[in-house]
Amino acid sequence: MWPFAGRREDLARLVRLAHDGAAHGVVIAGPAGVGKSRLATEVLRTFASPAHTVIPIRATRAAGGIPYGALARLLPPEAPPGLVNPLRWAADAVRAHAGGRRPVLAVDDAHLLDGPSAAAVHHLVTVEGALIVATLRTGEPAPDSVTALWRDGLAARADVGPLTLADSAAVLTAALGGRPDDATVRRLAVATEGNALLLHELVGAARDAGTLRQVRGMWQLTGEPPMAPRLTELVGERIGALSPETAAVLELTAFGEPVGLAALLELTPPGAVERAEERGLVRMTRDGRRMLVRLGHPLYGEVARAGCPPLRRRNRYAALAGALERSGARRRDDLLRLTVWQLESGTQAAPGPLLSACGLAWSAHDYTLAIRLGRAALAAGGGVDAAILLATVLDYAQFPDEAHAVLAQAESGTTPPAHRPTAPVTGPDPEPIAGAGAGSDPGAGTETGPEAETGTAAETGTGAEAGTEAETRTGAEVGTGAEAGTGAEAGASAGVGGGGRGLDEATGTRLVLARASNLAWGMNRLDEALDLLDRTEATLGDPGSRRQIAMRRLDLASSAAKPRTALDLGTALLRAVPAGPQRIQTLKAQALALCYAGRTGEAVAVARQALTDAGSWQDAIPAMVSPLHSAWAMAGLFAGDLTAMEEAVASMEAAVAAQRGWSLGEGSLALAKGHLATARGRVETALGVLHDAAHHPTALTVGGCMGAYAAAQALLGDAEGARSTLDEALARNRATWTGFTRWVALTRVWVAAAYGDTGAAVELALAFAEECRDAELPGFEFVALHDAVRLGGAAYALARLEELPALHDGRRVLLARDHARAAVAGDGAALLAVADGFEGLGMILHAAEAAAQAAPRLRKDGRHRAALAATTRAWTLTRRCEGARTPALRGLAAPGLTGRQLEIAQLAAQGLSNREIADRLVLSIRTVGNHLRAVYERTGLRDRVDLRHLFDGTT
């Protein structure tokens, strides 16, 4: 049995109801597997006293037809002869087990009680004064004697729901004996919909399969958990025996979720749909004027799909496609769904619809599906257009090697020619794609890594040139070498991306742009990318094509953290680029450049402006959603505006909520959330947020997340772990020419500090600040200089920090300057004012460090009580930083309070008067007052207001 964890509020409510003198106990109601029995067990523990005896009563479906079957083990072997009142006899026999104490009836599955047993339980509660703690499954009929318990006010009924996300995290941590990362918690919670029983089985299956394992001390789900036999049985029991018609409803919904109700009624009898809904197998939702049918639980779909033979599966998809075609397929996502269903049924081979569907899937951030459709389009003869789209999606989905191979084939002329007839790209038993299209459920069939995308290498449509299946799936380089050539060499003599293919200028330019992006961001070959752009531009005559080349240079300049170059290019382009996708791409680069240039307010405004009308451009350039949000979040970080960061993170989460498959966007979101948590001082939270992204098994450009993870490790004092993670970040990153290197430099400062070499850490910070000054990066520069201040090197940083507020906006740079001023002056009061400022920004770790630095200055000035108060404040703030151990905080000690003093201080902080505290603790008012005076003396605090600050967010 797993340890009990989570659900503290539920348990407290149930305990209160069970012990409420106005009633005789509580009936805990909820769906199957929600955890009712475990909650009841915890409630019953509170009756472990000489006054009570807990009497277990277990009802079962098998004993439901036997009179007194549920009480059989509590009754004598035989009834006395001539028994007149069996109810009283049974009740007396049960009560005898209490041994003279008050009985507490522990009734599990009370809805299954046979009638006589239910009547006896009712009698014991109403007449004999017994207490009851019972569980009841909702949606099931229950005996009148049971429902009368709450109808007549004899016992309280308390309905409990599924585990919340926080509850799931607590349960998993307790069960695994260690912390799971945030992504793992979310995936398991979505897959089980908070059902405790299913969570238990899913975790067991994943551990047995090795897909749930510890990675750097944290549990991580590295693949899809299998449907183990026990889990399949449990879900099958919930589904129950189905008629062929009802089974068809379930299977069609499982393969096509969400399915239009009209289509489902065309394919199955109306009565079957009604029965499926009544049994909870499916549920109805409304989308505008259309009624949609979804699965009652995600695992129902897993079981239904796994049990469906291949031929019937193809027929189900064909039926769905036919119904949608007959309906007119008028909605935007209908084309995507129709194409996928036709592909699955083996009837779709035309590249045009496949390409369109690929674009729609990409727009919906469904990378797994977009890649499959792109591969199918390429294999079906989509030509260079298919190669460009597929490679672009692959790059953003973190498969740059396959993207490189696809582009090399396109450039060399080995891509299948457009419209060449070919067989449908489906295997003999293709994986179903649940919820294909923008309307799919966020958690339905979520897949990570290339192993989840398509079947065999032959099915991918990339052919032998793309490498073996094993190479593709492990992220090994594919399709490079002599037969593909390097990106810079290929096509050097054949015109615009030509390779002898005779491409028109527009198509050739698009191919060059895709190749340049892959070379720079996917292959870490920036110089070759820039050379390719230069050589191509010299051959172009169309101003529009030349403008696209300039836009790619702008992208590269902003990503390389060269704000002056990027702003010059962007300003010129904005005068020439009309409204539409190209302007959005320019604004994206402009926002990032403004952020790097220290103009964070403008950066946020530009990002917001571009995202305001995302609906008009997202289909054409869906990959712009994440970088615009990233620039917005980063601007908030440099400005010290954590509210802006929270808004950016929330907006990005909403924008990519339905994403399936790993992508740069997922990494960007994790990085923004990790930076936000670290800025708030929540370093353990940062590790949980970043862990999955930083340790993704196949993504090749996760260096940014790994770097941020290493920074959090260093702040926690884990020097070896931080160094190891940072080394791996550098080894795995595929774009070391970007701003990533700046974050690495900042992390090195704190790795040195974690090793205890503060002097070296200060030197690294100052050297990096000088480098940033030369590169005109005032944000990174002031952060590095402030790091030196935090580490005791304020004297070396002050002069430049006096100048930087003129070059960088926001409150944070001003506080960094004030921190340096106060530290150099040895002004304890000013350092406390800096702590106030950082606390106001929500940067709690920075505030704790400033308060800690204030204490020795105040003590040196003879202000011992103020020094004690500063130490207490630093300790209080540090308790909110989840174990951070920076040099400024290492010497802090908790205020020397006794257990009783701490208890009284906490009650006083909650607003209780001395008399109220005395009454609660059974002490005299004078004793309470004496303890409070001792608290004030030992902490340096003055009153209850200070005490509230002491315990705020820490109790």
C-alpha cells in the first residue's frame, strides 16, 4: 500500500464531519477508484482510542444477494432456534464486537450492502448510537437504508473528487520515495484524470517497463507507460461488457476524438450512443453549434484501440472519413481530420491535402502529427515543397539531423518528384492518432521523442537516404557525409538552392532559408549559414526574395545577442515589410533585440503587439508564438518585473496547451518558467519545472534548459551536480553561438561560488561583465556586476553600476546599483532598504542576501538589536527560498527560540491576543506575555506586525 499523502483539506473536512457531535459519522461518496477507501482508512485512524471500537464491514457484489451477507463474519455460525427478530439479533451480534465501547462501523462500498445488512447498519446508527464511516460509489443504486443515513440527517454525506495536480504530486512523491518532475506529474495526472487507483497501476506499469525512472535524483517519465495486464483489466472492468453497437461508439470515439455527434449518429444507432453516455464511456461537449463526443476517460481509448484488430481499425477510420466528407468538411480543422483518417484507412495518397494537413497540425502545435503528415507528403511525391515544410517542422521539433538530411536530398535532387504516384504511407498496423487536429485533447495520446511518431523506417517516407530507423530514433546524424554534402557546399554552383533542379527563384529562396536555419540552429554552423545567405543574395533579382534573406539575417543577429546589428536591420525592414507574417517575424526579432539592448519596456510592448492578433498569422508561422513569449518573459526578468514574466508564461501555456510531441516551444516554456521560479528564489521549484526539458532523451538543443537547471543546482550548493549538468549542456547544445553562451557564463559564476571559491566567482562575474560591455549587452552586464555585489565584490562593480541605469530600464538595475552603493558604504540601513526593494519585486533570494549582508554592518555600528532583526529577517526570507545556499546565506542560523516560544510566536503572528493564546494553550496571560518578550529579545523584532513578516509564507 502506498503511504497516504496529499488531500489534506479533504481529510480534515472528513475528520471534522466524522467527529461532529450533531451527526453519527460520514458517508464518503465518489466515483470508482477516486480514493474513497483510503480516505476512510485515514478517518478511522482518528477513532483509535479507548472509547471506540472500529468494526469493519465489507460489502461485495457477490454477497449482495445473500441476507446479512455483508455481516456474515460478524454473526454467530447459526441463528438461535425460533428467531423472531433477525434484525435485532444481527445488530446485537455486531455490537457485541465493540466490547462495551462505542462502535464505529467502517462500511466499504455501502451501495453493495444487501437489504438486511443495510437495515442492521441503519438500526445500529439510529437506535444503538453507533458511529459510521462509509464509502459509496456515485452513479450506483444504493439501498434505502443507506441513502436514509444522509437524507434523514443521521450522517453527513461528503463527495470527494479526483486528485488535484498538487495532490498527485504529493502522492507520487510519497509512493516513489522521491520527487517526480513537474512534467511527469502532469502527464500521469492527465492520463489518469486524478483517479488514484489508475494512478497506482499506471505507475507500477511504467516502473516495470523502465519508462519511469530516476534521472539525476528526480523521477522522470521518459516514455509512454504501457497498458500492463492489470491496468487493462481494471479499465476493462470499468468499461464492462458491451454490445457490438456500443463497442462501435467507443471505438469510433477512441480513433477520432472528438467526433461530431451528427457523424456518430450516422454511423451507429442513436440508442448505442445514449447507452455509451449513460455508462460514462463517452461525454458530450459543445463547440459553437456543433455537439462533440469525447471519451469518458483517456484510458478507455487506450484499451479500445489496443483491442481493435487492424482491419477493423482501418474500417473505423474509413467510416469516420466518409461521414466527414458527406457532412461537407466545412470547418478549418476538418481538412486535417479528414486527411489523417484517410491516411489511417489507406485511402489518402495525394501530396496536396497531406501538405495542407501538415501545416494545420503544425499550427495546432501537434508536432508528432505534423511530422508524420510531412513524411507522408514527401513520400507521396510532394517534392521540394514537402521537403521544406517537413524539414522546418523537424527543426522546431528538435530533430535537426533528419531535417538536414531531408534538405540535402531536396537540394541534390533526390527528393521524390512532385505528384509521383505512391502507396499510402501506412504500415500493416499503424499507430492511431487520437484527436487529430486543432480540436484534440491536450493529453490525448501525448507522445514524446521520435520513437512515438511512426512505425518502421520504411513507413516514415524518408527512405534509406535518411538513415536507419535506429539512427533516427536515437538522434544520430542521418543523411550526412559524402552523399549529402555539407550545407555550405551543396548547391554552390547550381543557382538558388538549385542542385540542378531548375527551381524558380521563390522556391529556391525558401529552400535556402530552410537550409540556413538548419545549419545555424540545428547544426551549430552559423558561419556556413551566413555564407549561404550571402552567396544566395547575390543571385537574386526579386526584391521580395532579397527581403526574406535580410529577415533571416535579422533572426540570426538577434539570436546571436547582437542587438545593435539586429535593431539596425529590423528598423530598415519594418519600413519595407507590409502587415502579415513577414512583419510578425521581424517584430519577433526586434523584440528580442530590444530586450538585449536594455529597452525591456519596448520589448514587452512589441511582443504584446505581435501576439494580440495571433489568429491572423499563426497558421502561416506557428513557430513564432514561443519566441515572442520568450522575449516578453526575458524582458520581464531583466526589468525585475516578475508580474510581466507570469503574464508571458500564462499566455504561452495557453497558446501551446494542445501541443503533442517535444519542440523548441516546449523547451522555451520550461525555460521561462524555470527562470521565473529562480528569480523568485524558488530554486527547488525551478528544478522540478526544468527537469524534464533539461533531461529530454532525444532533444538536441536543450542546452538552455540544462544551463538553467545547473544554475539552480549551484544556488542549492550542489557544485558537482551543477558542473556536470553545465558540461552536458555545452555538449548537447546545437546553437552555442546564441545568447545561450551568456547564460552559461552567469552560471559559471555560481558554480564557482558553490565550490566555495568566492574570489574566483567574483572574477568570473567581473570578466563576463566586461565582455558584455564590449558586446553592448547592458542587461547581462548589470546582472553579472550585481552577482559580484551579492558575492562580496561590490567595490569592483560600483563604478559601472552607477552608469548602467542610463543604458537599461526597469527597477532591477536601480536596485543592483543601490545594493552596490550600500555595500561599499557599509550602510546596514540602506542594505535593508535594498532588501525591501527586492522583496517588493518578488525576488526573495536577492532580498534575503541583502538582509544577511546588513546584519554584520549593523553589528559593527553597535546596533545589536537592529543586527539581530536583520539576521532574523534574512533567515525568514531564506526559508522561502527552498534550500538555497549562496555564500551570503551560509552563516545564517535560525532564531534561538524554544518550542513553546515558537508556538506562541506563530499564534501571535496569526493575530491572536495574549488572552486568546492563553486560553488555547491553557497558560496564564502573564506567561504568554513573558514568552513574547523573550521572542522579541531573541529575534530583534518589535511587535506582532514583525512577527507576521517573520512567518509569512513559511508556516
